[in-house]
Amino acid sequence: MSIEVKHITKTFGQFTALKDVNLRIETGELVALLGPSGSGKTTLLRIIAGLELPNPGEGEISFFDESVGDQHVSRRKVGFVFQHYALFRTMTVFENVAFGLRVRPWKSRPSRSEIRDRVEHLLKLVQLEGLAQRYPQQLSGGQRQRVALARALAVEPKVLLLDEPFGALDAKVRRELRRWLRHLHDDVGITSVFVTHDQEEALEVADRIAILNAGKVEQIGTPEEVYEKPVSPFVLQFLGNVNLFHGRTTKQYVRPHDVVLVADATGPDSIPAEVEHVAFSGARVAVMLKRKDNGTILEAEVPRERHLALGLHRGQTVYVDVKESRTFEGDYSI
Amino acid sequence: MAVLRRSVLPGFRLSLGYTVFYLSLMVLIPLGALVVKSGTLSWHDFYTTVTDDFVISAYKLSLGASLAAAAINGVMGLLVAWVLVRYRFPGRKIFDAIVDLPFALPTAVAGITFADIFATNTWLNAYGNDWYRVTLVLIFVGLPFVIRTVQPVLQDWDTETEQAAMSLGAGPVTIFRRVIFPVLFPAWISGVALAFARCVGEYGSVIFVSGNIPGKSQIVPQLIIEKLYLPPDENGVTGVAHATSIGLVLLLISLSILLVLNAIDYLSRRHDR
Amino acid sequence: MKSPTPTPLSDAHGLPRHLRRPGSVVVQWSLTLIVVLFLSAFIIWPVVNVFRGAFSKGVDQYVKTFYVPTPADTSTLSRAEKRQLAKDQSQAERTREAVMMTVSVAAIVVPLNTIFGIAAAWAITKFKFRGKTLLISLIDLPFSVSPVVSGLIFVLLMGRVGIFGDWATHLNWPWPWSAYWRGFDVSWFPIGFAEWKQGVIFTPLATALASAFVTFPFVARSLIPLMASQGVEQEQAALTLGAKGRQMFFRVTLPAIKWGLIYGVILCTARAVGEFGAVSVVSGNTNANDTMPLRIEKIWQSYNTQQAFSLASLLATVSVATLLLKIFVDRKKAQQSLETSPGKTAQGAVK
């Protein structure tokens, strides 16, 4: 595999950012590190890059089965894209991308014309051909992001690491760029890891997702695996809205799209509820309900047809059936 | 100074090492000399030196004139900062720029030009005593401090709060007193204190306008220099010892002003949290 | 946030015009007038007076402060005239020497303090360590010490009765082999052969030390806020791209702090050139140690007002030029810190 992290622990003073973290990333994969803020995902990425040093001890980091834990960041050959891009403001786009080539030792430094060709090729790849002589300040957020990517790719890194690559962009540019990143990854084929707190982004772009919580990897798997077979309530809740039903001994978790609304009770398990609010979002309709028995709030997501058939409106009483629910061992209801 | 966290950026040991080395060479050893040397003075000699009539009168002149200058700068500086930030008038940018001149103009140059102005414009000398002249020069010396500390706060000030006060029926004087001034106060008072500290130590410009008559028109720095070259007095206390004692008091005054400033800064920040 | 609607004839930071009270225009203009008069009286007048005094006897006399030519035919001069000419010439030479002395002191002090300023700012803004606050306070210290006390400190250290007095007063300024420190007064390059100085206090070396003490916060002070606002990400980016420490510093850090550095150096130079109190104490009133401000004092005390102003006009020009440069550099510096996005400070880099 191309990146292996073993037994990494990192503390900042009193705060433990990572607790004995293990992670394996296969060659050519695009992996997302997903978690809420403070979960240690950025710290893990920075430790892989060598920008942060883990607590000394038995921890180990290797790229392509070769230990890099003792290597300084400048020797690890990682491409790192910073959250705020960290473009060199005193250099043009061209100089930014060429930087990594120009600082190479004299012997391995490409010639002037080779550097020019390489930079031009990369700028074409990130669709910024005409902007080589601009300064970063003169670019839009999305353009800066792509310059940062081209700059990281210019040194032909072994692995590409991206810290919240779309975090600072507005929603529309974000969606475009993440599709574009997926395509770029398929073209270039470089092992890549990116950090995000946006589950939608992780589900859409990544081959596999590692979900971090409080300094630990809770689960790692394909988007389908983590969404369909979450190993813990945390993973389930983090990957989307969820309703909580307190059963006799366990907690039952139900996704809004697994809640079925019917006009009349279908059996003893149907729960009467009052419609509080109906929100359209195109083909699906989100419904807020208040359970009549204990007053808790439920969320349901129903197809448009169902909504029309039921004629959902505020104050209406409907019955709630659960299509599918999840329970976790050791997660007892009080 | 222990390192708390290892960092990947290079040059920490080199830069901190050089900083501490240069700082020790330039500041710690010289200041240590002052402490060590003043340690050799007996308490009695120190006390009699700094309570000498001439010394007391020099402190009165230095502190009094500095206080007067700082107070006038406190009022005028606030006004200048207000006008420069809030009003637009022809030449505003030039006036804004020249506020820094007292920082940049060598003190000796300021001294001779003020001395010349007093000599050639006799009407200015209506109160022709040294207090008056020294205070005027010190106003020049301390002029930028209040303006430059208050100005950024006024610039960041959001007029919406003022409009809110206006909508609640407050008049302009009330708004300034109750809404604006409390916000400016920490910056303003530290500007006044900085101006005062600078004026107390000022030497170059003042010596050209004060008469340097012991007990009458001598400022503390003048007295220090005069004592420095005096032969030992009847008790065998050297001139250098005299100068050190007086200088030590001056240093303590500056350091306590610094301490008060830090306290103000701390308190005003706590207010924000 | 301020409302984006334009408020014609109102200022950027004031209230919209329609919210002003009737009569406030009168208040506004009166306050403006007071401020203009105050600044004119306390700043413009004194500075203009320097130049007025310098040229009060014409350009010829101005030039004669610095250089008195020998007439082509000296045989027609009377004895008294010859004596006067020789005296004027030696006075002018001393003035020139004072200018040279000032320039050379600045040439020693400014580079030293610049290197210190960069090192201190690098350590303080890019790393976390214990005792940082103490270090910053120590750097600020010379600002709050009276210049005379600063001079006094060096007398206590290096003077005849000073702590290192015994050593310092007998110190010859050795340089490899036969070259010796000979001060700044003979030629403007301070290191030379044959002649040498003895001791520290009352020599040009003491002048340089005292000037360095008084001016050493300036470069560090102008760099620290700028570098703190820029954070560490650009340097880290350079490292991930394989740059070595030196490449990172010269290609990334230095260009980014260029204008702040220039500004600090200018301020440091202006203060080193104009320092009076501290230098006055350690120079020991010796003509050979005179810097420009000390020379101004001596000329003034010999009641030669016009010549004192002529020499002062050089220093005043330097300070006015400093101000102009400051305005220019401020604009450039604003551009450099403009593009700094939040969350990039040394603290913010760690999540």
C-alpha cells in the first residue's frame, strides 16, 4: 500500500489530538478524512505530510513500504494543498508552480525550458493557461485552489494531501471543483488524501472514507459501506440526519428516508404524529412531525408523489411507520 | 526559554540564540551594570543624593512640565485624531502625515529651532520662564503618541453604535461622553502615559530652551550629565554614583509607567472577553 | 458592517450627512481650524524655521558651513583675514567630519540591528516557546529608557570606574595583525592601520554602542506584527515543495516582508542619525567624537545660529524624507498584509 500510518499519537499540551491512530491507504486511492472540527483529521494529514511531528514513541509512517517518519517535510515528496492555499503572494502563478522545480539541487534541477514546458502543461491541466503572469491576489478563490493544486503536482509527489480543499469556496464553485478533482484524480492516478468536514463531499468524491472522532478512526470503508453499515451511532449520525426511537432496551436509529407516512395506522407499531412543517426541496419533501405520544420531534423525507397523495399540511395527523432501523450493541436506552 | 513544541520550520535555535545573545550583549549586561553599580551605593548616600534640594527641584520641573505637556497632548491629541478621522478637509493627508515628524526629527534639531523661535518671537515669551518654554517643547516631543494610539481605534469605530444612541435620543455631548470616549479610553490613556514617559526622559530638545540653572531650570537628565563629571563630594560619594542614583529613580519612573500601561492593556482586554 | 449606500459629501468614517444636526457644520469647521492651527504652530513652523534659519544669510553662507574654499590669490588677504579663513576652514572640516562620523556610525549600527530584528521577529512570530512575552518586553525596553540613562549605563559598564572599566580603558582595538580600530574620525571606514584608539568610553565605539542600544527595537518592532499576520503557511508550503531553509527564507519569507523591513530600517537609520542624549554622555565632549547632533550643539553654543541651522537642515531633510518614504512604504505594506487570510497565524495553524 502507498501510505501506512501505525500507532500515531499526538498531544498539544493537555489536549490529545490523535490517540493511537492506524490507517492504510492503497496505491491510487482517493481517501477522505472525515470528521467534525477537533476530531484530529487535519492533524493526521499534517503528520502524514511531516508538517507536524507525532509524539515520539513507537509510531510509524511509511510511504510505499519505506519509513518516512524521520524524514523532514522537505524530503518526503508530498504534494500538500493548504486550506487557504498558501500561495506565494510575491510570485506570479507561473513562478508559484515553478517554485518546487527551481529549488531543487543544481544536479537534479530541470533546465529552464523543461521547467517552462512542465509548468505550461500543468496550467493546462488545471485549466489556467491564460493566467500564468497574474498574481494570486488577482485570482478568484477557485482559480487559486487550482494554482495550489498545480503547484503541488509540479514536484511529482508520491502522494497528494489536501487540507479542506473546498472549505473556503462558495457552494456552487465547490460542487464544480469537487467533480473536477475526481476527474483529475482519475487522470493523474496519484494516491490522494483529503480532509473534509462535509459528509456530502466525502461521499461524492472519495473511493474510501475514514471517519474520525475525538482523535480516533471510527470506521474506514467505501462510501456505501460507511453509509449503509455504520459501525457506531457516531458514524451514522455524522453521515446524515437521523431520528432516534427509544425502544424497550435499545436505541433505534432511523434515517428520514426510512420513515414512511401513512394516513391510517397499519398496525400496533404505527405512531401517531402531527405535521409541524412541510419543506419542499424539489423531488423530495422534508416533513417535520411531532409525536403525539411523547412529543418528540421526528424528521421524515417522502417522495413528492406521497406528499401529494397524503395532502400533507400543518396540523394534520398522520401515522409513522419505520421501514428500516439500526441498533448498535452496547448502546442501551435508559 | 524552553521549546514547548517541535516545529518543522528551520532556524529556531539559530534565530532565538542570536536574539538572546545580542539582547544580552546590548541590554541585559548594560542594565545589569546599572543594577550592580547602584547596589554598591549605601542606602544613606542614595537617599541624601536623591532628596537633595537641587535634585528635587529638577524632578519637579521634569515631572511637572511632562505632566502638563501630556495633559495638553491628551486633549489636543484626541481632538486632532477625531478631526483627522471624522472630517474631510483640504490638506488632510498632509496634516495626517506630518503628525509623525516629532518622532523623526532629531531632538537637537527640534531644540535649536524652538530656541530660535522663542528668541525671535518675543511675544511668545510673555510668560518667559523656563517652565513655560520646556512645556511647549515637550508638547512637540509627545505630540504623536496620543494621536497615533487613538486614531486606529477611531478608524475601526462603527458609527452604527452612535446612530443607535442617537435613535435613543442622546445628544452629541452625551454620545461622546457615554458612548465614544469609554471605547477610546484604554488607547487614549496609554497614549497619554507614553507621551509622559517620553517627556520625562527627554534631553536633547529641552536643554536648548531651559536655562540649566541648578535648582531653578534644570531637568533631571541635565542634572545627571552634570553630576557625572563632578569630583567626589565631601562624603566621598563620586559623581558617577550621584548620577546613577538619580538615573535609577528616572528608570524606575519609566518602568512603573510601563507596568501601569501593561495593566491597563490587560484590564481593557479582559473587558472584551 | 457599514451600509454600502454612498453618502455624498460625508466622510468614510463619520455619520451620514442627513444624520448630522443643524449647526454641526459650524462645530466641524471650528474643530478643524483649531487642529490645523495647532499642527501648524507645533510642527510646520518649527520645521520651516530650520530651513529659514539655514538660508537666512543666503546660499553662499549655507555652503560655507560645510566647505570654505581657499581664494585663488591669498597674497592680497590681510593677516587677520587669513587667520579667519583658516579658522572657518577648520570649522567646516569639523562639520564634515561630524557628518562622516554620523554616516559611519549608522553604517555599523543599522546592519547589526537589522540582522537582530530579522532573527528576533523570526523566532517570535514563527515559533512557540516559553518566555516569549518577556523577550518582547525586553526588546521594547530601550523605548522607555531616557536617552541620558542609556548613555549612563554604558559609562557604568565601560567607564573608568565601570564594571569592565579596568579592561575597557586599557583596551587597544586590535584587528588581525597590525590593523587596529581607529575610530570613525580619520577616515570614514572605521578599520585601518597604524593609528589606534585606546579604551571604549569616549571613543567612537561607545558612540556606536549607545546608538545601537537606543535604536535596536525598530526593525524587530516593525517586523513582528507583519510577520505574525502572515503566519507560517507560506513557509510550510515552500518546505513541502522541497525547499531548503535558506531557499525558503530568501525566496518566500524575505520578499513577503520586504516593505516592513525597509520601513524598520529607515526608522532605525533616522533615529541612529539623530540620537543626541545617549551619544552626548558617552562621547565625552571630545571634538573628534562629534556626530551631527553633537556638532549642532557646539555650533549653537558658539552663537553661530545660521551654521547650526545649516547642519540641522541636513537632519531635517532626512526626517522629512523618512516621512515621505513612510507614506510610500505604508501603502506597499498594506498591500502585503491585505491578502492575508484568517486562520494562518502560528496559533491558527494547529487545529
